[in-house]
Amino acid sequence: MTEQKKCRCPWLDTTKPDYVAYHDQEWGVPLYNDQTLFEFITLESAQAGLSWYTILKKRDGYKKAFANFDVEKVASFTPEDIERLMLNKDIVRNRLKIAATVNNAKRFIEIQKEFASFSNYQWQFVSNKPLVSQLNNIDDYPAITEESTAFAKDLKKRGFKFLGPTTVYAYMQACGMVNDHSNDCFRKNEIISEY
């Protein structure tokens, strides 16, 4: 199958090569590595109210700004670090979101201590197995689900910020807790067979 003939999800803007690469290589692949999960949860919380592509273009900036997503380092950021990040044009300069990332790093570590890993904690919301959706067109994609609502509610109870049910659902899609590739997308069955 040639690159142009590959069928992909209906939401994807195929004129953006970096967006296509993200869709083809990362989106919907089950993740279990805590550092990568912290990266994804940070990027999704930054995305709230913005387009995902805006954040994707700033991903390298986030990586540099937030210590390569080392959760221990981010958890130790001070108010001075927040002020410094407010001047960083390579990330979204929203004070509440930057402060939320530092807060969320601290909460993330608390969960790691309680569950041995953040991965163990998050995967329980889908009974430790990716949910596979049946999506045929753009209108079939949900914004929230029972699982994302329960996950978001628990995160909120634990003190996380900028992670409501819609943002959490986007996170679940990104890290493969849900396989939301459309039924005709070439990646759907590839991911199912690999994982």
C-alpha cells in the first residue's frame, strides 16, 4: 500500500507531515512507561482549550522546559521556575497550566508510591486492556466516556489540575488505553495485532 493510498483516521490533517507521523507512530499505541505517560499527561493538560496540533508543534519546547519530562525534577520546580517558564516562547505561556504541571508532577509521584507505577494506576480504568472502539466516521468519535469520567474524577480527587473528562479521554486515546483509530484506518488492526 503506497503512502498516499493508506487510509487514516478522518480527523487527521494529512497535509501536515509531523501530524501524520504522530498518528502513524504514536497515537493509540498502548503505553506503560511512566516517563512517557507523564509527558503525555503534561501535553494533554497543556492542550486544554487549544488544538492538539498547536501542542504537537511545541513538544520539543515542552521537553526542554520540563526537564525531559523527568517527574522528580518537575515536582521540585519552584515559583521562580514558573516565572522563568512564563517567558519561554516555546511552550504555552499560561501561568495556571504551568503551575498545574508542577502540581501534577507531585500528584503523579504520590500515585507511583501508592500503585508502584502510574501505569498500574491508570490501566485499572480500562480493566488493564485497551478498549477498542467501532468508529466509521468523524461523528462517531466521543468526547468523553464513562471511563474517562471516572478516571478524571479520581484524578481530581487526588489533586490533579487541567484534566477534566474530555482532556482525560484525549489522553486515553493518545496512550492507547482506547484504540480510537477508525475501522478503515490502517493503524487500527496493526495496533491490535502488536499489542
